[in-house]
Amino acid sequence: MSLKLFYAPGACSLAAHIALREAGADFELARVDLAGGEQHSEAYRSLNPLGRVPLLATERGSLTEAPAILAWIAQTWPEAGLAPLDDPWALAQVLSFNNYLSSSVHIAFATLFRPQRFADGDEAAAAMKAKAPETLDQLFTIIDRKIGRGSWVHGADYTTSDLYLLVMTRWLKRVGHDLNRYPALISHAERTLTRPAVQAAFEAEGIRFA
Ligand SMILES: N[C@@H](CCC(=O)N[C@@H](CS)C(=O)NCC(=O)O)C(=O)O
């Protein structure tokens, strides 16, 4: 199978990257220079009209949106055990959590990183940015309470939710948020960082957790 992951170092595409490594998939990486605006180029927009990473180019076409890519990887390599595929309820929990990360947590970060996307004018953008830490605190407090110390997001088994959460935890640390407020989140990140697939993806992207 020919696969190419369009990514940017440390971006949400890191979740798809880790998942491909966890699955043992054979894939190529194609770096997109987000800071240089490559995502807006005609060539890239012809692949993804929204101009975002991740994008996974497959033999059947292009797939976008992190939760969909993660679900596809988990189903395509079932032996990797990245999702509870034989239990509809447990699988729905994984999808629910991953969609929470993509539609609530990621968007809260986006109001911090790119407030001008959501508000016209400097004043409105500054107000939006100022509100982000409070929103992130609410969202990560919910996560911290959900995940028990010493277990994965959904209990005994590691799933795509864990590697996706690590990407968001890393962002939280990098924006200077005090992680000590979330003890379960810290121990979750420490545990996830010991996985060889996670370490290999970090090395390939040239990034560190902190
Ligand atoms: N809903 C999309 C969001 C993708 C997204 O916003 N990706 C960011 C990187 S984390 C991006 O490509 N940003 C470039 C830009 O906004 O111009 C997903 O979950 O895959």
C-alpha cells in the first residue's frame, strides 16, 4: 500500500504520524511548511482545499481530519489494537474522545494561535486570545478527571486517543500552561512518551516534548 502523510513538525498531524508507526505501516512523510504558507499554495490546495495538515494520501484518494485518519489506521491495521473494533460501545468512546480533542480542544488552541481567524479587528482578536487559557483549563480539567492515574484514556488498553492526547498535552506545555494542575495528564504523558513509536515519530519530526 502506498501512503504519504503530509505533516508539519509537532502539528496535529503528529497523531496520524504516531498511529502509522504504531500500526507498523509503510509510509512516506511529506513536510508542509506551515510558517512559510505552503499550505495555501495552489499545489497543496489541490490536495486539501482547506489548506491544513494532516492529509494522508492513499491509493484510494486523500483523507483529511485527524479523527478520521486515526479511525482509518486503526481499522486498516486491526492487529495493532489501536481501537476496540469488536465492541461498538467502546469504539464509540474512542471516537467521542477523539472528536472532543479535534472539535473542542484543538479549536481552543486555535483561538490562541490564530485568533484573527475567528474575529475581525485587533481588539476582538486580543479578547479571544485572552480567553483561551480559561477555556483550555476547563477542557483539560475534564480530561484530567476522566483519565485515571496509571491507566490509558479508556482504561487498560492504549488507543488512538492516547497518542492524540499527547499531541494536545505537548501544546499545552508549550504555551506555558501550568501542567501541575493536571496530575493524571502528566503521568499519562510520561507513560505515552515511553512508547517506541512515539519516540520514533518525535525523532523523525525533530521535536521534543518540552
Ligand atoms: N480539523 C482538522 C484541523 C487541522 C488543522 O487545523 N491543522 C493545522 C495544524 S495543527 C494546520 O494545518 N494549520 C495551518 C493553518 O491553519 O494555516 C483536523 O483535525 O485534522
